[in-house]
Amino acid sequence: MNRTQLFTSADLTREEVDFLLEEAESLRGKNTEDLKGKVVATLFLEPSTRTRLSFETAAHRLGASVITIADPKTSSVSKGETLADTIRVVEKYADIIVMRHPTPGSAEEAVKYTKKPFLNAGDGPNQHPTQSLLDTYTIKREAGGIDGKTIAFVGDLKYGRTVHSLTYILCLYKPAKVIYISPPELKVPEKYTQMLKDKGIEFEETADLDSKMPEIDVLYMTRIQQERFESEAEYLKMKGSYVMTSATVKLGKKSLRILHPLPRVDEITPDVDDMEQSACFRQVENGVYMRMALLKNLSKAYYK
């Protein structure tokens, strides 16, 4: 793998994804010294629990040291420092940069100012490529892969960057069907359905979850994202649009697997957690191994 930077899932090839799936599995449960002596900077200019901690865990398990910004208020960003200057400064301290930023396109902008290994950990409602890779890894482990499966996305598909990123990867494979389930106000942007159309992948858009449950193999639940709405009234109108309960799960196949990028609010009830169909917390663990694979291989490609 020759890639040294990743800021969008759109750049990934099928060969790269398959390679990273194998790498993640090979690193599962291991500690190595692949990044011994390296420093990983995690710049989180937007709140995060899983992504930041899993990246930092991945770095430590590879033998690296970690420096971090976990709150933009504690950095010079709060003083008006530009993104360009932040990246130029951080690359002088670190060997690898991981960044989350609230502005769409910020990751693509950031890589203009560094040649060092760089990973986009989420840029506003735009992209979250490392999440899409760990989701793909989870689908492979839980359902045997994407090919021939019916994959459904439920909830906030307009602002859901994890949905957008994973759709790019679905287009590298041959799912039987993709179903987008959302209120009309939160439907997936047309550019993503157009991608599926261009690839000849069958898709459907609907607001009805229950009637679709029997045909779904992998159901990707999402949170209605309050932080993306311009007003609280708009958010409250959409909040609670879909709630996955144990009764809803039982409408589906026994082999159904439910994913969620987390955090959840009220869209999956706690009674689902102990059901075999719920893969949400296994998905969380998979994030460490996929991010180990990414840190290891992007670093390896740069520091030859």
C-alpha cells in the first residue's frame, strides 16, 4: 500500500480496502513496535470519544507516543490561528497527524500544508473515511462481507458523514441492494444515490422502516445530529423519527446485524444490546484494529 494520506473514502480502491481488512485482522489483539519512536498527533477540534480514544489506543498498541488536542479552546485555534498554520506547526512536532474538524473540506485543505502521513477523523458533515473502513471490517466479520447483501441506512442521512463515507466503499463492491430509510427532510444527498446508479447498484429511498426489516442483512442506524441543525425546533421535529427496539429487531432475519457509529441518543433502546443481532459494541472494538492498520501502513509508505 503506497498511500500516505487519507482524507476521503472516495480515493480508496477495492484493492486498498481488501488489504486493510486483512491487515486489521492480522493486528487483532496484538501489541507491536511498528511505530516505535514515532509521535502521533491527534487534533480533535470537534468533540469525540470513540474516534479519538481508538486512534490513541491504536497508536500506543503500535508502540508510538501520542500528543493531543482534545478541546479547541485549549489550542491557538481559539486565538484565531488558521488551519494552515496549525498544520504547519504540528508537523514539526509529530510524525503522523490525525485530525477532526467541524468544517466540511477542512481535511482536504489541511493536506496542502503537510506531506506527512495524515488521516481525516471527520470533517463536519462531509467525510469520515476511517469510520467507513472499520464499518466495512465489521460487516465482513459479522455478515461475511458486502457482496450480495442488502444494506440499509436509517436516520439522519443528510448530515451523516459516516453514511456518506460508507456509500463510497459500497460502490467498490456488489451489494444486492442499498436502502436509505429517513424522513424526507433528512434524505441522503443525491450525489450518493447517483453514485450507486452509475455503478448499477440497486437502491431504494423510503421513510418506512418496519416493512423493510425482513429483507435487510446489515442495518446501519444513525443518530439525529442536533449539532448539525440550525435551530432546536428543527431538531426536535426530527428527534425520535426511528427507534430500534427488540420488537423491531424481531421483524428482521435472525442473521440481521445492526451497526451504529455511536453515540446513540434514543434511536436504539437498551433491550437490543444483549441481542446477537446488535454489533454496535463489537464495531467499537474493531475501530482499534482498523486504525492500527491505517497508522502502520500510511507511516510505512512515508518512512520507507
